[in-house]
Amino acid sequence: MQIQAAVVQLPSCRGAHLPDAEKLNDRRIGASTFVPRGRVLFWQGDSQNQTIELVHGVVRAVRLLENGNRQILTFYWPGAVIRPSHAACQHYTAETITSCRLYRWHFAKMHEMSEPCGADQVLQEMLPLLLIMGQKNTIARLAWFLLRIREHLPRDLRRPDALQVVLPRADMADYLGMSTETVSRTLAEFKAMGLIDLPNRKTIRFVDIPTLSKIAEA
């Protein structure tokens, strides 16, 4: 699956300046909302004019391709603000990977040209991945990805120094242009090399970050 196919059709949507955090708080639509995992926040092709602040949980931005496959464009972590598109419709589907809590607010008019809208926001998030896809092999890609998401993973309170792997292997594979089998095999290789520990399928412990960083940069 080629990531370029998901990028070509993302048009530029410059001109979305969001108010500062205090103003956004004033325009929230009621209290925070709980959304179970596996739910769609908005569909690709929808006319969507709400700004979404993710308080807890993880959301993926998915581009559905003409051949029926999907490409994960980016992941949103707690604290992220998912901006609306100012084109006629959204260019991707936003899905909850875990149970989430979020705020929504209406965003109806254009502001000064200082912050990107939803399409530009996703494209900016994808630029580091595009470089990795063009220059790194699958082992380096996964090492880079693990280091990239490490700061976002919640701690596992039952295991010292361990983090919860909240992303499915299939999501990692789709994001990195790999197969699920390759992701699982490479994780097992990292464990055998003493770079990480995998107490179970949902938990990871980073053991040798300097070596993992060297692999990511190779």
C-alpha cells in the first residue's frame, strides 16, 4: 500500500485560524462527551464544521482509497485539537481507537491566515512519515515509530516502567506501509535484541533507547 496515494488528493485549505484556548473553552458545546472505542467522529466526505479537542484516548485519521484499502494518515493523542476542513467536505474519516473523552465546539467562520485547517493539519503530521517511507527499511521505520509514540503511551500501573500499547498491530502496519506480520516479527526481534520488553501484547517496556535510536537513524 503506497502512502503517496493517500496524499495526492488532499488539497490545500489555508485560512483556518482557531481562537486561543480560552476563547475555545467559552464556545464548547456543553460538557465533555464520552465516545466508546471503534466509533466514527466524522466520515470522509462529510461536511464537518466542528472543532474537536481530545481530552482522553486515541483517534486515527483514515483515508479510504479507491481500491477499498485504507491508509492511516496520523494519530491524535490527548491534548490534540482536530480542526475542521474549510473545503466542501472532510478528506478523511476520524475513528476512535480507544474509548475517548472529548469536547466539541462549532466553528462557523474563517479567521486570519495563521493556522492550518484539517487537511493541512494532517498533511503536516504526515511529512516526517513521508521522509521515513522514502529512506528507511521496515526495521528502521518501526524503531522510529516506537520512539515517536513513546511519550504518548499511558503508563501500565501494574508493571514498573512499562507502557500500554494502545495501538493495534494492524494500525501500526497500515501507518508504516508494512504487513501486520512484519510488525509482529520486528517487535519480537527487538525484544530478542534486548531493546524492548513485551510483558504481553498490550504492554511495552523500553530497555535500550540509545540502540533503538541508532536503528531508527540507520
